[in-house]
Amino acid sequence: MSIETSAIESRRTFAIISHPDAGKTTLTEKLLLFGGAVQQAGAVKARGDQRRARSDWMKVEQERGISVTASVMTFEADGCTFNLLDTPGHEDFSEDTYRTLTAVDSAIMVIDAAKGIETRTLKLFEVCRLRDVPIVTFVNKMDREARDPFELMDEIEKTLALDVTPATWPIGQGRDFHGCYDLIHDELILIDRGAGNKLPEIEKCAGLDDPKIDARLPAALVEKLREDVEMIRGLCQPFDEESYRAGHLTPVFFGSALRSFGVRELLQGLGEMAPSPRPAKATTRMVAPTEGKVAGFVFKIQANMDKNHRDRVAFVRLVSGEFKRGMKMKHVRSGRMLAINNPVQFMAGDRETADLAYAGDILGIPNHGTLRIGDTLTEGEDLAFLGVPSFAPEMLRRVKLDDPMKVKHLRRALEQLAEEGASQVFRRQIGGDYVVGVVGPLQFDVLKSRLLAEYGLDIEFESVPFELARWVDADDKKTIETFADANKMNLAEDHDGALVYLARNQWYLQRAKDDYPNVRFLATREQI
Ligand code: G4P
């Protein structure tokens, strides 16, 4: 079967990684504006503020409709179809944020020009590195007091162990920010210092010695620009597409999302450099996006639009083929065929029924709990996609239940919620306590409210003497048994029965690693 390869080649499925407040929401809004998707500036921003205000499950639930539609934003620009996957950021930071990065082909890393690489950015970058996801860097807020751009480039290079090469270079900063020089297209891009949303002015130049530059900028800034660029050309290697696509080099763009400056160049850069849907690794083989048959995997579950029905939407990343509504797909884990009659797609904030979708696109499939994170759908082939792992939680709490008659009920509820992927549950080998793990603290509140609202379980969380959880693995059974015998107090099982070591802190984890060099302590676990 032949399929529209041009539709696949023009797709760019990406996410934005950043530390809270670096400007992800503002940049998202401006990208959508440039993509012609959102008429009204502020639409995305309003959502950002609402998210920040979330404090309990009722509020979370009220906003469900909003957050579902914001999970994927599709827009078109420069002949490309962009799928921007939202990575929940503030209090709604969770394992979903990490797992979304398993469903993209590239990412934009937004950095606050005054702050450089911050903790959350670093964590998200490490998740990208697991799959060598190529990264384009956007240094934001150049209209404010910023750090020296050379210093920032040096920090990116050293902290992330990435080669850096500027794609644009800033001219001045803060009040004196005049714009950028586009080193790839030889263009002078000047900021409109008046209105925030006005498009910057672009002057095509014949290189840096072009007298047009002298005519447009103060002499001191021109001199500095020429010196800087000479230095860059001596210090940085030129942009190398192969190295970028292998995740070894990041092109850097400078700008101000608030003033819509540098956003057009960033989007253009993404269209030109970022990969179209990449082949994906499955248990039996690699699957190419241009293959005729449709295949995809679930990377996120959004729960209970209607709490009485336990409705869930499974977000499926299409890896190959051309999807048509009504297709029958094999749910590989259960072996059952499912008719996908009412899939949804998300065009710039609106949910629409998806009649046609291609590799790289995201489909929302409503279901009653059949689909789990990591599940594969195919047209019949028995294969399972790899690389949609569980991530080790970063916070652990014991679940305290007053009514002992409800222990079984609790177990089922926690397992169901763990399958959705926002939290994890571990059952300790000694005592049988349930320990819940999350990567963002709001998930504890969400979990407590949902257990009460959906399962009628009133629970409390108590602290535990553990900070870290690692899945335990080794080449032979004996090694695991020896380790398990000596560490019973620290062992638990996850919702799939996999063995987990709970460590008091980093020091104890390191000691376990030193004492048992043949045991692997894994921070991620494949879902198959
Ligand atoms: P986030 O999603 O990454 O958390 O960041 P968000 O876009 O919400 O931006 C955080 C703050 O930084 C906002 O200010 C926003 O206006 C500001 N900001 C974003 N990009 C730029 C930029 O290029 N230049 C400048 N000067 N500021 C920028 P706030 O005061 O928190 O919100 P608001 O009251 O302005 O809406």
C-alpha cells in the first residue's frame, strides 16, 4: 500500500522543555500565533495561569476539558504540520511530563537568559537524552537584563555535555536589545520597540560587512556584533545536521517570546532542521514511519472525563502509516481487535474527530480502561514498541487506610491509577504496606481526592523512611535472590509485580550498588 510520504515528511512532532517561568506558555502562544492557529493572544496564557491555580482535585477536574485539549496543539506553518505536545509544568508536573518526551521527535529547550540552565530543565533534558532527542535551544527574555551570551553557551555546553552553535546572535540586551543577526540566513532582524506583537523587521544582508548593518545600528553595537561573530566562528563548529539529529549538538536561538521576537526564526529553524517522524524500536524490529500499515503506542492516559463512567482517553502516538477513522486495530497486549470509531485529534485547542492521521500525529482514543500506558496498537502484527518506560518516582509516601476491610479495594484502585501513569504504587514485601511514588507533589493531592471521589476510599499519606525507588535487575536469578534475602526491609513490588528497591537516600543507594555490583538499579522500567 502506498501512503502520502509528503504528509509524513512535513510533520514535526515536538515538545518544549523548560523550568517554570522561563516562558514556555508565552512561547507556545506565540508559536501558535505564527502558525495562524490562535487568533486571540492570551488564550494559552490564560490556561497557564489556571494551571498554576490548581490546588485540589475538584479544580483539576473542572479543568479537565481544558487540559485535554491543551495536551496536543497542531498548527501549520512554512509548509510543515507541527504537533506541539504539552509537557505539564508547574504544580501539574508529573510522570506524564517525562513520558510525553517519549512521543516526540525533537524538543525546544527554553532558557531564561538571566538564569541559564535550571534544575527542571536539566531533569527534562536527561529524559530527552535517554532517546537522543534532538534539541533546539531558545534563550528567552533577551529584552531584560541577561547574562553574557558567550557565558550562557558555555554553560549549556558544560552542563549538558552538548556541542552548541548559535543560529542567531543577539545585538545588545535588556533596554539596549536591538535584535539578532541570523547567522544561517545572513539576515538582520530588528525588534520593534513599540508594540509587543508586531512582527520584527528583517533586512537581508550580504554578510556581516554589509553597510546596511552600519546604517541601521549604533556604531558600538555593530563593532561588537562583528567581533562576537568572529569569535563564534573561531570557537563553535558550524551547524551540523547529523550531529544535531543524533542529539549531540544544539543550535541556539536568542529572542523574547513576550515581544514575539525570534519566534519566527525558531519556528523556521524547527521546520528546516528538526526531524520528521523517526523510526521506532519495537520488540521484533524497527518500524519506519512510511510503512503502509498503521502502528502506534499509548504514552499518556487522561482519566475520567465523566467520573461515573470511568472514561479515559488514551493518547496514541502514530509511528507508521495512514490512519483512517473506523479502522480495526489489534491491541497487542490482549490480542483483541478494537474498532477505532471515535478517535479525537486536537487542532489548536479544539477537539475534532480524526478522520485521517499520519505517522507523527497524536490520536485520542476514548476507552474504559482497556488501553494502558506503553500498549501497542497495530493492524495485526505482534510487536510491542519499546521506549515508553515508567520513571522512578522522586517522592514516596505510605498510604494509610483506616478501614482494614477495604484493603483489597484499595489495592485495585491504586493499581488502576498506576496504570494511568501519573503515580506508582509499591507493595512492601514485609508488612504489605502500600507506598505511592510520584514525581510532582500535586499528584499526592490528586490521588487522595480521586480515591475518595471515584473509589470511596478515605486515605491519608504518611512519610516513609525512603527517598528513592529503583527497579532491580540482574543477569541471573541467583544474584537477585541473594540481594533480596539480605534486603527484605527495603523491597517492594510495583503494580506489575516487578521488584523495587527502596533506598533511604542517595548514600544508601550507592552503598547497595557498591555491595552488589552485579545488580542493576534502574531509574526507568520498560512497560512491556
Ligand atoms: P512558563 O510557562 O515557562 O512558566 O512561563 P510563562 O510563559 O508563564 O512566563 C513567565 C513570566 O515571564 C510571565 O510573567 C511572562 O510574561 C514573562 N515572560 C515570558 N517571556 C518573556 C520575555 O521574552 N521577556 C520578558 N520580559 N518577560 C517574559 P509574569 O509576570 O509571571 O506573568 P504576567 O503577569 O506577565 O502574565
